[in-house]
Amino acid sequence: RLGRISVPELKARKGGEPIVCLTAYTTPMARRLDPHVDLLMVGDSLGMVLYGFDSTLRVTLDMMVAHGAAVRRGSERACLVVDLPFASYQESPEVAYRAAARLMAETGCSAVKLEGGREMAPTVAFLVARGIPVMGHVGLTPQSVNMLGGYRARGRDPEQREAITADAVAIAEAGAFSLVVEGVVEPLARAITQRIAIPTIGIGGSPACDGQVLVIDDLIGMFDSFTPKFVKRYAEIGDQVAAAAIAYAADVRARRFPAKEHLFGTET
Ligand code: KIV
Ligand code: NA
């Protein structure tokens, strides 16, 4: 194919072949993931997995611009979505537009993602009407960790299930092209998927969702401060990095490294 998978193409995948998404934050990682996924998400999870923050609240728009542009340079096929970080969009639709427009212009992404439900629906409509595709994000929304009191799964009681369903419906009706459903009980993610006309992307959701996303550093065992229940580890790259450092340290201490083939001016 020529060019990237587009927002309308993804929207048309509702109920079809599952949409494969992963996060990416850097050019070399984007290069390795791009051929194999439909969508690369530059998530504000980078604050936790790359920068060591204990939440996503300290992530800035400048950080998202820098990492979004890096992922764009490392990809050519996947649709690229960049997160609006905390405090860059909640204040008003106009403030959200300015932040989203900056992400689009300076990273070349195809869409932005923002967290929130009914209260954000007017903002979603405002952006979409002005040419900025929006992906929604409901359920366990990490930017609201101080309101939620932690990262526990949501939707265990009927009031929460009704609230999250109303949020999902509002964001879909406001014109979002797809919706991340994070950290909710499985029957709720399934019911939301059946209820709304746009693709749902699950993370701690349901296999019934129209797509799945995971944080790449979780998937490959690079981030292990904690591992949420919904993560499946497909590799142990963190262990390999440690093993490489151990082997290098032993070589240096034993003067085995550098060896002849690494040296200049010793050819004979
Ligand atoms: O920040 C992030 O990585 C995300 C996805 C996991 C949905 O929001
Ligand atoms: Na995020």
C-alpha cells in the first residue's frame, strides 16, 4: 500500500478484522512496530515508562510533540495518534483546539486522543468540526487518577457501568472515530462495543472489542515497576539489557574488551 492507514479506514473496521495497536515513543521502536500494526499510539504513558513519573499528570505538550515527531519519522504505514496530555485540553474547546492543532502540525499525526466522557463531548465535536480527528478514552482514565483514587478496574457496580456507558455513547455521538475502553469489567467493554457505532480499542477490556492496544514497554518486559493484570508479556527485553550490561562489565574488568577487532591502527 501507499501511504498510511487512514482514520476513515480504521473507522470502517467496526465489527471487522480486529485493529492492532501498540504505543511507541521513539524512532527505532516505531520502525520495528510499524510494519505489523494498524495504529501507533504515542501515549502519555511515556511519562511513566520513559521518564519515571508516578502518574501521567506531569507530561507536557512539548514532550508529546517531541515523541510524536520521533514516532512519525520512524513510521510510514500505521495510522499515528498522539495523546493530548493532562491540562492541555480540559479547560475549553478552544484551548483543546490549540493544543491539538499544535500536535497535528508539529508531529504529522493523523489524530489526537483525549480522556473523558460526557463532559468532553462538546470538545470532541468542536475539534472534529474543525478537521481534527479524535479518538476517545473512557473507563479507567489515568489522567483522572486523583479523582478515581487509584488504578483499579471500573464498572463493578451498576451506577459506574451506566456512567461509563453514557460516556462512551456521548463521545461516539460527538464524532470521535474510535474509542479506547480501558480497565473495565469485561461485560461492560463488550456491551459498549455492541452499543456504539465506532470501533472500540480495548486495554483491560474484552476480546469482543474492535481492536486491542498495549503499552509496548509492558509487552516486551522493559517496564516492570508493576505489571497490570491486562498485560501479556511477549518478551523479556529488560532481562536481556541487564544480561548485556553484566557481560560488558565483566569484559571491561577483565580487559577482554576492547579486543583487537575494535581497535584502530593495529592492523598488520
Ligand atoms: O497513554 C497510553 O499509552 C494510552 C493507551 C495505552 C491507550 O493512553
Ligand atoms: Na494515555
